[in-house]
Amino acid sequence: MTTVAAQVFGTNDSQPTRAALRFFRERRIAVHFVDLRRKPIAPGELRRFVDRLGAAALADVEGRAWRDAGLGYLRMDEAELVERLLANQALLRLPLVRVGNGVAAGRDEAAWRRLLGAASLT
């Protein structure tokens, strides 16, 4: 039997990130936390999330950073949005969660349960 581990990208001061960490720890799932304030997400890792969820699902359009950057009025294609997310990771909808090959963005306990269920089947 393989052990299931979760990788959580976020920040310590993000309440949804803390909720994700608590969710996995309560289920005794090993968690690798990547603090985006210390280590930005790698372009390849962000690409993995974009390929599976789409760039729009990763953008925190309700967040302060999005409003402060004035992005609500811009129309961007997928590539432009990915570039913005890489340049300013405060625009990401946190947490970004990866379990095996499955990914989820934002506070979504139902998606986290699906990721754990899919990972336990492999």
C-alpha cells in the first residue's frame, strides 16, 4: 500500500491555507507545505495546475491584490493570465493543493476528499 501525501501551496496568514493544512492533518495525511512568501511556485508547478483547472480557476478575482492591481477591468487570455499569476503570486486563489496527480484550488473540502479518494485507489 502506498502512502498518500498532500502538497499545499499557500501562506501562513491565509485562513483557507490553514484550513487545508488542518483538513489533511486531521485525516493523518502527510502534508508538505510550501510557503509562497518564502519560495514562489515554480512555473512548471503552476503549469500543472493551469493544465488541469485552467488559469481562471487559479485567479483570486475577489481578493484585494486583484482589485489593487486594477485587473477587474482587463480582458486577458489564458497565457496573459498565467504570466500575471507567475509575476504576482498574491493573485492566486489559495490554497493550491496537489495529491498525487490531482489538483484543487481554493478552499474546497469536497475536492480535497475526491483527491484523497482518487489517491487511495492508485
